[in-house]
Amino acid sequence: MEKSSRFILSVAGNLGIIGCLYFILLYLHFPFWLIVPATLVSVVIYFRKVIKPTDAVEKLQWFPLIVFIAGAAILTNKVYYIAPKHGLWDAWSIWNLHAKYLADPPHWKRLFLNDTYCHPDYPMLLPSVIAFFNKLSGHFSLLVPYTVHFIITLSIPALIYFETYRKNILIAGIVFILFSVNEFYLMEGTSQLADTLLAFFFLCAVVCMQYKEQTMMVVLSAFFAGCCAWTKNEGIILAAVFILFNARNFLTKGRFNLFIAGAGLPLLSLLILKMFFAPANDMVSGQSASSFHQLFMADRYKLIYDFFKVNFKLYFRDVKMFAIIYFITCVIYKQLPDKQLLIIFLIATIYTIVYALSPHDLEWHLATSQSRLMHQLMPATLFLLSKHLAEFIPDPITRFFSARQRLR
């Protein structure tokens, strides 16, 4: 794996470790002065395991480095102008509010009394991360969630870039620039909601699974899948489908221990929350005998599809373009679609069924959430598409630099 990719995975992993350990140790009544060293030791151990000092350092050549710097500069510039300073509504009423409670150890359990708009049933990885860093700073500052979300927003296209550029710098550069100028992606990424963090963890799980012959990558893939479940309720769906499709790598004899080693910490965090604190989820508690009949109402599926078409056209045209080229190359080169893409399709199908069963006004529910659910799947989808295209689309830039190297 590219060294830069390992560094980004370490960023994601450290966020996951902090988000798990802070909550568990808070639950166990550890004082903060003990939480800090316990967390930092875990982070250092993880960092050393993922970025091994013995790895051969592959120097990033000057042209790929320039492309990366250009993409990062464009992204940073656009974020500066369009990022909502205080986040969107859900950031005020849910995620940052949860973090404020968790940053107040003597009273953090009062969070679960505030169930009108606060959604205390939501997983707590993101609020735990924000609470941890705010406790370190000594006071609650919105600069912390802003910085955390900016890092996540930049890390997603960077990881795809570093995993692709050695195969095809042209495809890698195009994908990175498309992320950097996509205002919907940047707005969602810096709105201080948990959807982009969920997208980041899911992308990391998919990337790690590309290296399933390496034991550490299997452990990391399981860990990131578990972090999906500990980030948002719909992340439980992402984790379950991902684990099901990769059961041979996780659940077979000799590998189940690797799965437990990876997913155990985030799943333990989720178990503590759901068993001892969280009230019933509104989607679950709102179900009734009539909900089953909604599954057979054609007009509900038509409304879901209509919203999907509009959202796809407005925000995800890049994915459509890459998907069309991808399937054309599959036909030309007689390749079957990547099995991992079936994961995306199945998750989208489950989301559709959940909408069909929704106890809320369906039009309102779709208008307020469907684009964000699509956003959760977009980075992993673009990675899988670009990874394939990098192998089959000619890359004149790489050929040019290879020819120059040979002439020297």
C-alpha cells in the first residue's frame, strides 16, 4: 500500500479509537486525566502498526505531488468560502450538542433525557471525538468540529488519489479535482454532520479489503466497518452488508479472531449505548401493523425514485459519468462488475425499503435525508469505479514520464 494511504488510514483509525475509548472510559467513570494517556497510548500503538517504520518509503514524484497540492489548494479555497461556520441544523441540535454533554463528565448522562429533537439514540463516535479534543483544549470551541470535518473532507479524495495515481495519474487527478470543485460534497463535508465521517470510514473499509491477503488490512477493514456502525444508525446497515459480503475474509475459521480484534471496540461502544442508555429509535418505534402494507404501495416507490433522479442529477453527475464509462469498459474487456459494487447496490436497496416503511411524511423524509444517504456511498463508489478505470483507460501522462525516465 502507498505510504500516504497508510497515513490517511491512520488518521481515520485514530479518530475511531478516540471515538470509542472516550465513550467507554466515560461510561466506566474514568477521570479525564486517565482517559488522555490511555487514549494516546492506544493511538501511538495503532499509528506504529499501520505506518510501519520498516516499510520501504516510495518517494512521491514531483508531478503527482503537484497534482495533489493543486487539488488540496482548490478544495481548501472553496471550503473557506462555502463552509457553514456553525454547521447546519443537525450539527446544532444533535452532533455538537451531544459533544457538549459528553465534554461534561459529571452530567453527560443527562443527554438521554433530552429526546425531543436531540436524538440520543444516535451513535456517539463523532460527538466523542469532538468532546475529547474540546476537553483537551479546556473549553468548548466550534473550531474543533470545524477542523475535524475539514480533515475528513480532504482525506476522502486524498485516499482515493493515493490509491489510484500509481496505476493512472490521469484518472486519479480527475477524481481528485472533481471532489475539490464539487460544492455539494464540500458543503456536506463541512456541515459538521456525521454523514461524511461515515462515508470516510466506509471508504477506508473498502480500501483495506483490496489488501485482504494482509492480516493487518483485514483487521483494519473490520475496525472501519465497526466504526460505521458506531457513527450513525444507518451505518449499522453499511457495516452489516459489508461484513456479509466479505464473510469469507471475516467469519471463516482462523479469521474470526481478526474480525473480533478489529470490530470489537466500536461494536462494544455501540452495545453499551443501545443496551443501557439509548431510547428507541423513532423509525423503529413508529412502526405499526399498517407499516407492512406500505411495502406494496407503488406510489411510494415512484416518489422515492423521483427524488433519487433529482438528487442524482443535481449532486452526483460525476458518479453517473464514471459509471457509464465503467460499464462500457466492462463490456469491451469482458469483465464482470466488481463484487464490492454489489454492496453499494444492496445498501441502496435497503435504504429504499426503509423509506417505504417510514412512519414519517415520505416527501419530507426524502427531502431532508436522501441526498445525505447517497453522499455516504459516493466516495466508496467513486473509488471502486476509478480503480477499475485506472487499469483499462490509457494514461498518456504516466507513459510520457516513463518514456522520459527510460531515455535518461
